[in-house]
Amino acid sequence: MSELFLFVRGAGFGLAALLCIKLWMDYRALWVGRLLLGVLLGLSAYLVLPFVDSGTPIKHLLVVAALAVTPWFWLFTLALFRDWDRLGVVPGVVHVAVVAAFMLLAITSYWSGRVDPVLAPESPLVWALFYSSYLFRVALLVLALAVVIGEWQQDLVESRRRLRTMLVAGGGAYMLATICAELLLAGREAPLALELWHSLVLLLILLLVSLWLLPRDNGLLATLDLPPVVGPSPPVAGPQTETSRGAGWPGRDGAPALSVTEQAWLEALRDFMDSQQGYHQSELTIRRLGEQLGIPEHRLRRLINQHLGHRNFSDYLNSYRLAEAAARLADPAQQELPVLTIALGVGYASLTPFNRAFKARFGQTPSAWRSDPRADEGG
């Protein structure tokens, strides 16, 4: 069994190293690529840990790299599913502080139990640090899985919806299971059989990642809907700027041709949104929209994504709702109308999400937009 364990770990390390090279060569300009590279470097370190002598400096460095897998995974989910590269978002102070706090606690826990001769393994302080670091790790995993699941229904990108299930959610479940096993072991060495099964599962995950990253069609960029780019800067440096309702991202010319049925569906969708102002329905979802138009939900998702250029159903609705709200706020005849009334009138269920979406779209609050004499130029 030990020979099989060595083979599986070696195969996993080789595959992880190949993926790291791929990420560095093709995706280092993207935050998604950099963060996934951090995850894979940590997994590579974890795979070789059993074969490095204890107490050596390289052992400690490998442990630190392995501990960093969870925060990198959390940031990776944020970057991937919230379009950091597409919108020009960078990690903020809160992200850096959370990662720094986790690493400080995790490294302190590791060193207190193994390096500091004053603290014995039975010390209450050692156990407090041990369990605190694991609780922190579980919290980061829960946050990551919340990102994966949070906007699942709103996501219109088929490849990214599949990825939520096959890759990221599976990876999160794997790491959560690993944490539970380590907690049960409570610092004791795992049996060889358990280590072997763990290594086999990790190898399977790495194989799935390779099927996504290694093909020539650039699976990661296809998921992000970005052109192939290698360089020091992200390919997109600013947010989406639509000049009219329903306007899509550039590059819609590459969308597949519409069938006669799809053309009819698209016309029905445009009539429902433009003429009937269906977006006024505050509880409108992609499923309810499909039911009202008689379009299968998965076909409607593809239609809005590939032919109207939207990656998120909420963004699609906001393109209509915010355009009407901006026009009404700039209308002198509606100056006395409360902002809440306008928000409810265009389809928002409350004022808070309206204010948040409006500021993200126009860079100022609805009240500031109303008082700005340039408001009637920017709708």
C-alpha cells in the first residue's frame, strides 16, 4: 500500500505542477488565475509534506503554503463568480485583513504545538489555538460555498453554472471533509489507508481541474467570457457601461445563429420587457419569466446570455429598471415623487437594493442624481 500511496501522491504533485505552469503562462494577468495558482501551489505543498523531514525549514514553508489553500480558495470563488477581472475589481482591505488574520492564527497554532518548547502539546493554549484556527478555516469555506451557491439561479453562463457543481462546490466539499477528518484525528497521524483514499480523491479533483484548464480552447477564459490575454494587466479595467437598455457586452457577433423558434422567443422577450414593461414585476425570476413566455428555462438563460450579452439575470433586469428610474428621477414633472415610489414602480421590492444598484451603475445615489443638472444627459 505504501508504494501505491507514493505513486498517487507523486502523480498528484506532477499534475498540480503542470497546472501551475499553465496558470502562470496563460492566466497570470487575471486575478482568477493568480488566486487559483495560490490554491494549486498550496495543494502541491500538501502532497509532498509526508516525504519531507520534520523540523526542517522547507517543511515549515510547505506547511505555511498548505495552510494558505483555504483563504486562496475563498478569494478565488469571489474573483470567479463576482467577475473581478471583468469589472476591474481588486482585493480590498477587508480581504487582505481576513487572509492575514487567518494565516497569523494558523501559523501560530502550528508553531505553538511543534516549535515552542515551553508549550507542551497538552497545553490548553495549544488546543485553543488549534480549534480556533480550524473554526476560522470552516468559516472561510462556508463563505466560499455561499458565494458559489448564492447567485446560482441568477447566473446565465452555462459553463460557469456547471463549474459551480463540478469543480468549486466539489472542491469546497472536499476541503470541508478534510477539515472534519483532521479535527477527529486531533493532531494524531492519519492511518495510511485514510491518507491513500484522501490522496486518490485529491488526484481526481486535480484531473477534473486539468480537463478544464489544459484544453486549447482556454476553459478558464471561456468561463469568464474574456479573450486570450497574457500580460501584467487585467484584460478589462472598468465596469460594464451600457448606453441603452438591453445592450450587451462586445463580442456578441460570435454568438451562435438563432433558429426560427429562438428568433420568435427573442422577439417575445423584447416585447415583454420593452412594450409590456414586465421588469416592473418585483418578484420576477428567470423561472417565472420562462413560464410566462413559454420558454424552457435553460433555453431562456442561453438566449439572454449569448444574444443579449448578460451574464447575470439581476443585471439584465437592472439594465431596464435603472434606465427607467434614472429617466424618472431626471424628469422635472416627477421631482416631488419620493425615491421609494420610483424604486417600487420600476420593480424593486425595497429601497436598499435599488440604492445599491443605482450607485453601482451611475456612480451616485438616486437623490444626488436627481439634484444633478447633468442627470438628464446620462440616462
